Amino acid sequence: MAETVRTIERIGARASGHVVDVRDHEAVQALMQRVYDEHGSLDILIALAGGSLGTPRDLDDITPEDLDLVVDVNVKGTFHCCRSVLPFMYRARRGAIVTTSSIGGRQPSPVTGVPYAASKAAIVGMTKKLAKEAGSHGVRVNSVAPGLFLTGRLQGMFDAMEESERRDVLDSIPLGRVPEIREAVDPVLFLAGDESSYITGVVLDINGGRFMPL
Ligand SMILES: NC(=O)c1ccc[n+]([C@@H]2O[C@H](COP(=O)([O-])OP(=O)(O)OC[C@H]3O[C@@H](n4cnc5c(N)ncnc54)[C@H](O)[C@@H]3O)[C@@H](O)[C@H]2O)c1
């Protein structure tokens, strides 16, 4: 986090870094107030925290605690973050929120389990309902649904799969390659920035064509 702050400062922008457990709504609320006090506005929220969080993929192995963890972080955590920034954005009559769904919430994925699928599908519903409510306040709410990006977390899960499963996943990507991380970052920046000023309530699939809804 300190390195990220330094990188931002090196390009001449102001930055501060803080740690918060997104499951703790009071802590999230206090953090948003602190960031507002430090910087004078809250214009963009990128709600990224989440994942399978080390929970198993196979149904027989999933415990109630696994389900609670994934729902608490992915669904409730995203809600707490959105809920806490909206009053600041409403007051300014502008703002952009980008939530993080997943290809695993858009169609059954061989990489992730049922709790993850349920939580990332919930993000889609949450995003659309928030977009509907926030629109008249000048605030846009959109989501990204990345496919397979081999971050540290995903590399481990991908490596743990059978060779045939790995091949099936790769064969199902029309662009025929695994993406660079930057290829998820640019779409998030697009949805967060003024280039998408008339776009709200969408889910932007970033998956090389692996899932193509009509
Ligand atoms: N990597 C992929 O292929 C992929 C695909 C689809 C969706 N996603 C989504 O993108 C997001 C980032 O995934 P990633 O692959 O970079 O994983 P990652 O594990 O590298 O990043 C997840 C981050 O969430 C943070 N986090 C976990 N629990 C938290 C909590 N309770 N409070 C605050 N922060 C918490 C972790 O500290 C970590 O920094 C996740 O929401 C994930 O579901 C990733």
C-alpha cells in the first residue's frame, strides 16, 4: 500500500492509504469520512475487495462458514462501501462507482464454487438497483465482470485444476490468450471516468469473449 501511495505521489497527485475490513460497516463509514476530510471530495469508488477468499471450489467441501465469509466480504462489503460513499457523492451531485462482479457470477465457472457464483451474481443485482437509485443524484454505478486474470490468487487456483480443465478454459477464450492485468484496469478506469458519462447500470464483461451475453 505504501508503494502504491508513493507511485501516485510521484506523478504529482495527492494520495493516502488506509486499511479497512469491508465487513465492518462502521469502520468503512469512518474511513470514507476520513478520506473525505483528507481530500475534500469523494468522486470515485472502485469496490474491488473480495474473491473466493481461500474457500473450496467443490460443493462437498464447502462449509456454512465458507459461505458466510464469501457473502460477508463480496456482497455485504461491497454494499457497505457503496452505501458509505453515496451521501458524499449525492451532496456533490456527481460520482462514479465501479463494483466487481466476475465471469463466475455471469455463468457457471469451472474455476470457482457456488458461494462465489452467488455472491458475484448478487453484485450485478446490487449494481443495477444502486444505479437506478443514484442516477437522479448525478451518480453512476457500473460493474466489471473479469474472466480469468492470473493474479497471485487465481494463478494458484488455476494451477490446482486438472490439465484437461485448464485446457477447456483456455480453449473457451476466443481471443486465445490469458490477459495482462492492465487489460482489466483500463475498463475500470473507463467506467470510473468521464469517458463513460452516459453509462450507468451496465456490467462490462472483460473475458476475451469467453462469455458473450446477447
Ligand atoms: N483475478 C481474476 O481472474 C478475477 C476474475 C473475476 C473477478 N475478480 C475479482 O476481482 C477482485 C480482485 O481479485 P484479485 O484476483 O486481484 O484477488 P486478490 O486476492 O489479489 O485481491 C483481493 C483483495 O481483497 C482484499 N480483501 C479480502 N478480504 C477483505 C476484507 N474483508 N476487507 C478488505 N479487503 C479485503 C485482499 O486483501 C486483497 O487485497 C475480487 O473481487 C475478485 O473476485 C478477479
